[in-house]
Amino acid sequence: MKTYIVFTNLLFFWASISVAQSHCTDCLTPKDSTVTSSWVVGLGINIVDDSATPFGSDFIKIKETWNSVPYPSRISVGRFLKNGVGMEVIGTYNRYKEGKTVDGRINTALREYYALDGKLSYDLNNLFGKTGWFDPYLHAGAGFSSIGSEGRMTANAGFGFNTWLNDKWGINLNTMGKWGVKQGATKQLQHSAAVVHRLGIKKELSAKGEEKLALLHEMEKERQRVSDSLMNAKQLEEEKIAMREKLAREKEKARLAAAEKAAIDAATERRKQVQDALDDLGYVYFDLNSSYLNRESKAILDQLAKIMLDTPSLRLKITSHTDSRGLNAYNDWLSERRARRTLDYLVGHGIAPVRLVGEGLGEGHLTNHCKDEVYCTEKEHRANRRSEFSMIEM
């Protein structure tokens, strides 16, 4: 029996040393960390597509509208930050061969194409979660393109993604729309494929890596705890029971926190839905020198009353306005009457007065340029004769 106890203690001591020597270094792998920022340089090819839109009939006419050269024609340098924002400068070269469709016309001679573009991008992984190997992004920017002897400034926007084979090397695919800034200039699509290389890499543990490291720490603590309590079976059992109870409490705490968050999220979503419904209604408009509600205005208020009846906790403030014509005192009086008419209509449709606050603001909050001594059409003046709705609380 004594020999068995000695052998057991030696075996456990050897296992503890082995675990200590292999701790973390052998457990955490490169997959547990992710690149947070780096410089990226790229070299590849580009295709200039003068179909101008991926939704037109010319987009599939690759032979007529796509222009490319059979050698590297794209170089890029960029800096990508931890917050998902990227800044990149791209230089491209191409040739428009005779017979290709360019700017909506058949090209009659060979023309060379040069472009220098700058763009800002945003890594969509920041919204959906890091993958470590796939980086989809949206981007926008501006640039200058030269086609033969013709130059143009362009506003650019597009999308693309990087597929990383490892931390340093990857493949980039990108499509960018380029709109000529000058009036009458045509649009283009520019597709590209490139090999990209990362420099100045900074890495951090991914969310799963941090969870794994925390788990390893907990496992090490547990091993130490078992080592210290091996000679006391009763104490070991008590600690196991305590651990199970702790995990149960933490699980219950997590469940309650999740339920609370779900309730808050549901309330936030409901508030957004109600606000969107209010925004969709628009304003109640009045005729000149009138506070009476026309058929169109009553239809809007009927919808507003239904929203309030469906949402008993909703309280609204109604502000009414006039156009700039007439005396200030008269406009203040008229806007008060418009606010009162609007509130009375809602109360008449079952809305408790305590849920409504009304205020007439006269001509002090115009929606356009139609102030005193400025000529405006009747339609422009009408835009200012309105009642607006804003949420006080819900």
C-alpha cells in the first residue's frame, strides 16, 4: 500500500512538471491571435470595364468593354488600423485597344490609361467578427485618370476582400466604380486581382484566443489546486462541490444578465420601430391663414392616433408653425391655433390629453429659405405651414 502511494505521488509530480513546461507556449497557436494593424503592399493586374454599371446589358460583353494588359498593371500601398479603417494609394496602368468600347464609343486607336487613386476603407469584420483569414471591406475615395490625352478627376466607391493564406501573404480582389467629377464625364468600373504582403504587423489575441488563455489559466489553477489537495480527499470533494455551486451561480447570473439584455434590446427595437413609423408619417400641412385640418392632414393624424393607441406608453410633443408672411404676433396666434386643432383631433380619437404637449412656434423655425422679403412660390411657403411630431418619452 505504501509503495502504491509513493508511486502515485511520483507520477502526479512528474505530470505537474510536464504541464508546467508545456503551459501556454504549446497550447496557444497562431490561430488564437489575429492581425490588428499593418502596412500592406500589393502587386497585381487591373481590368478597366467601360460598361459603367454591373446592372446594364453591356456588363456581360467582356470582349467589347473590358480592357487589360498581360502583365502586372496595379501597385498599391496601404495602412490598415485596429479600428477597421484603412488608407490606401493605388497606381494602375492599362491600354484601350482599337475596337474596344470606351466612353460609349468604339475606340479607333490604341490609347494608354494611367490612374492614381486614394481610398478609405472599412473592414466589415469589425461588424460581424474577426475571421483571421477573410477580410471583406467597403471603400470610397477619389483619384485622377488619364486616357490618352484626356484627364479627369473621379469620385470612387466599391467593395472587395482579402483572403489571407498566412499572416504575411494573401490575395486581394476588388471592384471599384469611378465617376467623372466634371459634368458630362463618363463612368467606369475597375476590377483588380493582386498578391498582397503585410509589413509592420501588430497582433493581438482574438476573442477566442483570450477565452482559451483564460481557460488555460483556470486549468492551471485547477491542477495546482488538485496537487495541493491530493492528500485530503474530503477537502477535495468539498472544493469540487463548491466549484459546481459557483459555476451554477455564474450560469444563473449569466442567464439573468442575458434576459435583462434581451429585454433592453427589445425595448430599444420597439422604440426604433415607433420612431420610424413617426418619421414615415411626415408633417400635417395647413392652408394659408388657416388652422383647419384638410382631408390629407386628417388621414395622417388618423395614422398617428393608431400608433399612439398601439403604444400606450408613448408621449408626443406637437409643434406647429406658419410661413413668414404676416405679422409675428399674428403668426404666433395662428400657430397656437394649429397646435390646438392638431391636439384636439387626436384627443377626439381616443388619445388621453396627458400624453400630448402642444406648442405654437410662429414663423421662427422655417424649413427653407422663405423668410421675410424673399420671394417664394406658394408650394415653398406651404412647406412651412405645418405641425410636427416628436417623441417625448416611451
